[in-house]
Amino acid sequence: MNGSRLKYRVEVLGDRGGIERYGPFNEQRAREFFEVEESLGGTARIVRLEEDGLRETWRVVTECGDWGGVPRAEAPPSQ
């Protein structure tokens, strides 16, 4: 599978306020995973990796549930 197409992940807000991250996925797989969480009444969001030269950031595509004061998205871990 082409790794360059795997630019999405699904973040799920856990019971204790921690964020569980799943992926990387392609867009279709991320939406399928998200729809399952949404149907269960979970708090989830899809984020997409965007590259601007050497800088990489995660942007929220869609979300469900109450994220409250949880950050909108964060930079990927340093490699």
C-alpha cells in the first residue's frame, strides 16, 4: 500500500480524558472507523496530516461528541 495516501487518523476521547489515536488510514478507512465510533455515541474526530514544506501539522476534518477544552489537533511526534 502506498504510504503517501495514509494521511488520516482517528482520535477517540477516552473515559479519563486521554486521546487514543488510530491509524494511519486512507480517507475511506478513516471515515468508516469514525462512523462506527459516531454510531456508538463516542467522541471522535478525523484529522488529516498536512505538509507545508518541512512543516507537518494535523488538521481536524470532522468530529462528533463533546471535545470541550481538548486541543483541536496537535503536531505529530518527532521522528
